[in-house]
Amino acid sequence: MKINITSPSVAANSVNLRADNAVAQAYGATSSSQPNAGSAQVALSSASRQLLALQEGGSDINVERVHAIRAAIAAGELKIDPSRIADSLIASAQELLK
């Protein structure tokens, strides 16, 4: 004899809900929307501090520099120094590895 169940039972739904709550509690999630009252101390990398400073500082684009570069490109006078680019990339990678 074959039995076809077309809708999940109420008992199955409550078991799934309890399992979801257990998983959330195991990973430290709470069912309330209030943040934890405890405090934690974190250390930000220099790159993170720079990003925060840029975010708080206002304009992150030097418009005058952008116009100067556009003008140099249009005039065919933009000089690209590959060693300077390489040095900056290496310095950036070293900073990220700290």
C-alpha cells in the first residue's frame, strides 16, 4: 500500500523550527533583536584605519588631479612610470600581509 503525503504535518514543522533555533543558539545568535550588552576589543589594520578616515573625511576624490590627468591623456602627454606602479603595488601587498 502506498501512502502519499501532500502537506507536512504540524509536528514536522515544530521539529524543524526547534532544530533551526538550536542551530542559531549554537552559533551564538539570539532570537531577540537587542544587541549583546558585552563589549569586545578589536584592533584595526592600518588599511582599515585609512578606509575609515576616508569615509569620515568627506571627499575621497581629488577632482583637480582627475582633471589634470584627463588633460594629459587628451594631449598625449601622460607619462606612466612602471617602476613607480610596481613599487606601490609591492608596498600595498606588504601592508596587507602585516
